[in-house]
Amino acid sequence: MTHSKTGLCIEAHDLAASKLAAYREKDKEFVRLLLIEKMIDVKIITKRISELNVEAKLRERLLQWVKITAEELKGPE
């Protein structure tokens, strides 16, 4: 029984993008763990960040952070 309450299930990439928009260390670490555990995909999170309604400067910083973080997690080839 929900007692007329609605629960929201936020999609992982949307959650990650909104967390990164806050750009706090704890949120970046959270998203980093999502990437490590393969709960989110780099291409999809990049697309979601590109769609955020934020200042262009912040959007570019977030995209750069994802790119660098993904490269670090990939390690040497």
C-alpha cells in the first residue's frame, strides 16, 4: 500500500549528471564509483551532461572531468 504516495526511480545516468552538476568532491567520488562498478556508461553520461541546462563553462568542466576520469580508470593499454 502506497497511501497515495509516488516513488521516483531516477535513472543512473540522470542521477550521475545531476550529482556532477553540484561538483562536490563527494558527488564526484560517487560518480567515479558508478563508473568503476560499470553502473553507468561513459558515452551515455557524456550525452546527459551535454544536455544539462547549466552554464557552458560548467558543462565543459564536467565533460572534461568524465573524460579524464574514464581514461584514468581504463589504465594503460
